[in-house]
Amino acid sequence: MSEATEATAATEGTSATGVAATAAALDAADELAPLRARFTLDDVVYLDGNSLGALPAHVADRMDDVVRRQWGSLRIRSWDESGWWTAPERIGDRIAPLVGAAPGQIVVGDSTSVNVFKALVAAVRMADGTGRDEILVDATTFPTDGYLAGSAARMTGRTLRPVAPAEVPEALSGRTAAVLLNHVDYRTGRLHDLPGLTAAVHAAGAVAVWDLCHSAGALPVGLDEHGVDLAVGCTYKYLNGGPGSPAYLYVRRDLQDRFDSPLPGWNSHAEPFGMRPDYEAAPGAVRGRVGTPDILSLLALEAALDVWDGVTVEAVRAKSLALTDFFLECVAAHVPRGAVECLTPLAHAERGSQVALRCRDAGEVMRRLVAGGVVGDFRPPDVLRFGFTPLYVGFADVERAARILGETLS
């Protein structure tokens, strides 16, 4: 059977009693189950980690030290003595193995939006003098990426062309300077073909920029393996860095000397304390920095990344697929037939770590789910999104969520 056929078969004819027993067996066999104790959680089924990850339990104590000792006692000395100054690169190296990158290629700081802008403008500037006058952008992308791509096009004198990811290979031409794509569709959870699309972009002589917000920490990315040029991502979803935690920027090592940021700040200067009137970019990924780092958020993120100690992304991916498969099975067992439509691909190769269901009155349905102890989110006009973070979501959670959804829709 194909993955899609197996998943479809699994959603037919399973009893409500059967899925409850299956959940207990799956939790008992789950090697990642002990990781749940690393987080601050209650009895709510939390399936919104694709919007904001749960709080790692030790972060509060770590931040108490940052605030009281590093800031309160050491004060300015902490830039050196507590390692504040090097935090953007140090934390970047902590994130690197989670996205398949070697050290020295990721810098942490600024928001995802700012980093998308930096990456895309720098990508287009790499094509200066080549006659390439077009930027391709994922037509299904998170709206901000489209807004920023439009601004980058205006700033660099290029034309912006929105295309669906599947249409990118045919849309590429000698005019294409850069392509901005999302790894996972934020609405449906569809996983796009990063290796194949990156190869197609390179074959056309263009630069590939990837937005990893809905994939980093949920599945293997393979930035180095697949030759991705530039990538950005947030840290407050599957990386659990906290609300508004700083994003990251990946610049492939052999492109770093060509990375011409549109936001050259003093922090990315080769001599940041020289205060020279002329700008000289620092070597390496450091040139992706702009201004003074957001230390409190950075160090909260650094502490949060400790939950990954001893955990492989491959193990997380295996559990993610098992959780989403099982959720679909439970939905079939508990939810009245025809009440919801699954928008997320059944094939594992095309699925991220969320399930999107379409239903009538979705906003009201989600409100009632939250009141009943199941937290997902709603995307207008009619989509329920459920994110599955394998570090702390269990199979009993999944069965309970589907059961309450069924009760809500009955």
C-alpha cells in the first residue's frame, strides 16, 4: 500500500473504544514520552505549538539568573563575562544541527520578517549585473513574506511574480534572480519539496531562499545537504523559544562573502567599536547581524534549546508522522462522517507536523474546543489547525482532542 492508501484505510472502520486502547499502547511504547516532563504543562491538550511552543520548565530559573545576576549585578560586564556579545552566533550553532547545518552559518536576531527581507534583497543583489530581473515568490506563502518580497522587488528594481511551489520549475527562466519559498504551508501543513525545488532553482542559475518557520524543530531540513543558499525561520514555534523570540538567518558558507545585507548595522561591521563612518561587513555569518542583540529573548531561547539535548530530529519526525496519522484515525472514529474535510496531505512526504481540517462555523468550533480543554487555532474562513509537537504531545492527547472535536460537532 502507498502511504496515502494506508492512512485512508486507517481512518475507516476504527471504533472509538479501539482508538482509546491504541493510544494507551502507543504512549507506553513512545521513547520520547519522558520529554514531556521538560515542559510546563497542565491538563489542557495543547495542539498550537505551531503558533507558540510550550514553556520549557527550566527557562524561568535560567532567566532569573540572567535578570538578577547577569543584568542586576554584573551589568555592562555581562557583554563579555556572560557571553552576551557572542550570543547570536553561539545560539545559531545550537540551532544548526536541528536544520542540518554545520556551525558558523546561522546568526540569531531580529524577527522572521526582517530576516526574510535581508535574505531576499541579498539574494537579488547576488544577481546584479546578470540581467536577471524577476523574483519568484510562493503564491501560497504567509502574507508577510509576500509583502516583503514586493518591497524587495521595488527596492531592487525587479519584477515580482507569485507562483505556486509546484509551478516553480516551469516558471524559472534566465530572468529569475531569486526564489522565496515556504517549506511547510502554514494553512494546510503541506510539506514542499525542498531538495527538488532547490535543485531546480540552482539549475536555472538563481538563488533559493527558504522560510522554515513551520518545519524547523518538527522534521529534518538538510540545509547543507541540499545546498540551500539562504534560509530564515522563527524560534517560538517548534523550538519553544517564547513569544516573539528572535528569528535566525542561515547563510551558506561559500556565499557569506557575497552576502550584501540591505540593513548594514554597527553589529555587523568588521570593527563594530571602531565607529568608522564607512561600512565594512564582518566576515562570516556575523554580517547578518544589524543592531544591539535582544539579550533577554536570546538567552531565554538559548535555555529553551536545552530540551533538545539527546534528541534527534529524525526521532521527532517519526513521532510527528505517527501522531498525525493517529489523529486522522481518531477523527474518523469520533467525528460524524462528512463534518470535516482534511486539507493536509495524507502522504508522509507531503506532510508537515500539523493537520488542517475544514468545517462549517470553524471559528465557533475552535472557541468551543478551547473551552473544552483542546487548544488549536482557527484560520479564516473555515480552517481548524492542529499542530503536533512531538516533544510534549502524546497519543492520549490526540485521541482526547479528536473525541472532544467529535462531541463538539455532533
